[in-house]
Amino acid sequence: MINIFFVAHPGQFSLYETHLKRCLKKEGIVANLTTQCAPADVDYIIYAPNSEVQDFTPYTRCKAVLNLWAGVETIVSNKTLTQPLCRMVDSGLRQGMTEWVTGHTLRYHLGMDKYIINPKKVWDATHPCLAQHRPITILGIGALGAACGKTLNNLGFPVTGWSRLPKTVQGIDCHHGPEGLRRALKTAQILILLLPDTPQTKNVLNAQTLAQMPKGSVILNPGRGPLIDDDALVTALRGGHISAACLDVFRVEPLPRDHPYWTLPNVTVTPHIASGTRVATAAEVIVNNIKRGEQGLQFLYLVDRTVGY
């Protein structure tokens, strides 16, 4: 029997326990799933980075740490963590992100706000342009970015993607590197940020890169707060170079009540709800990795410590 140590904030275990046990039974894995286990006896850790375990040194038998979150920026640099670390990539999270991104893209593409909030009863019968005339750029075309890009492309939008390294994704015009970023921003009437939070991506959207975007562009950020230089974006929003922004993630959460984003009329704040781990599908991902570990196969979604994701 293997010991699976579940470590997260109180209350999380009751959400996951039934689903994890169902998946373990389905895969024929005999396991002790527990929130209490001697470190030397632990075979796998199901882990939330904001939990009490921050020193992994005593877990000498542990074969892998299986993250409950997609983001690993708060744990990847932990020097005591020498075990394989796997990030969460699950279909529920991917579907949720695709729905949020698609919904807000269509909102700004169709100009819905001016009809929903119209106290002056303005009758503006101007037709929006068709999707094929609204170029979209996605910074970060990993699992989430690629899923969003494919969906938007299927709706008719021309989609450009940018990543650190060269990638090929069907339906997305892919670019990489500094010059690729310039080309990707040049046509971005709607810009979607889905990069990980690493030292290389901090403030990727700053005064210089904002200036490279077309006047009147829209920014959606369901990725990570530190991707944006907030002062530079506020300036661009107030000056009209950026016409609107919908922001779901921030450097400090909850977003402080005195932050300018709350009062800017062309900014929508959503409280980090663009997407999240869905318990049922996340349990399947976790148990599949445990099964692979027991079979001696390489784990899925391994984190590359050198790049931070």
C-alpha cells in the first residue's frame, strides 16, 4: 500500500477525498489517502503551495509532489524541494479559462458595454466589424493559451501567439523572442495575457510594449498580476491609447480598495475567477500521475525548475 499525503488549507480534503478515492479505485491503486502521515512514510504529496508544508527535506521516500494549482511560482524556488514537481493541467481549468476569455473577447469585440450601460439612451446602430477583421494576440500559448486561441480562431478571429520558445499551434500564428513579441503586439486589437509568472515575464506589459500596440486596443489579463506594470497601464488607459481592460489577477489580492483600477470607467475588475481547478477533473489528473509513478513512467506536467514552470 502506498501513502498519499494530502496537504492544503483546511476544508480542501473534504472536497477532494471522494473524487480521489473514486479515481484510485478505478485505476486499481491500493492507497492510504490521508492528511496525517509520518514524513518518512510518504510516497506522494498532493499539495497546495499555501499550505503548512514548506520544508520537504523529511520526505525522503516521496516520489513526486503533485500541485493542486496551475501556478507554481510560489514553490518552484524552494530549495528543499528536490522531488519531482508536477503542475496542475486539467480539462476543467482549461474549459473555464476558455469560457472566460471567449466571453470577454466577444464582449469587447461586439461593444456590448455601451448597450448594457446606456443611461443617456443613445441609439447607435453602428455594426461591429466581423471577427476576421479583429486581430487577437495571446501572450503565452501553453495548454491554456492554445485552448483559448483555437476556440477564438474557430469563431473567425485571426489569432497571433507569442511564447518564450518556438511553438506550433494549429490556427495560431506563432512568434517567439523579442522581435516576435514586437510583431505580436503590433496587431493586437485585443491582447490576452496567459504567461506564467517568472522573472523573465514580470512587467512584460510596460510603457514600451503598451506603446507598440494599436491605439484603442483592449487588454484581458486572466494570467498573472505581475505580468503588467500597473502604473504604465493606468497611464495608457487614462490617455486613451488602451481603450479598456478586464483584469482578473493582481499583484496584491484582494485588490486594495484604493487602487485606481476600481474607479477607472474603462476597467473591469473580476476577483480571480477566470478559472480554477475543478475537483473532479483534477482528481483524475493527480491519480493518473500516481499511476504513472507506480509504473515507472515519466510524470506528466513536470515543472522545469530552470525556467520556473
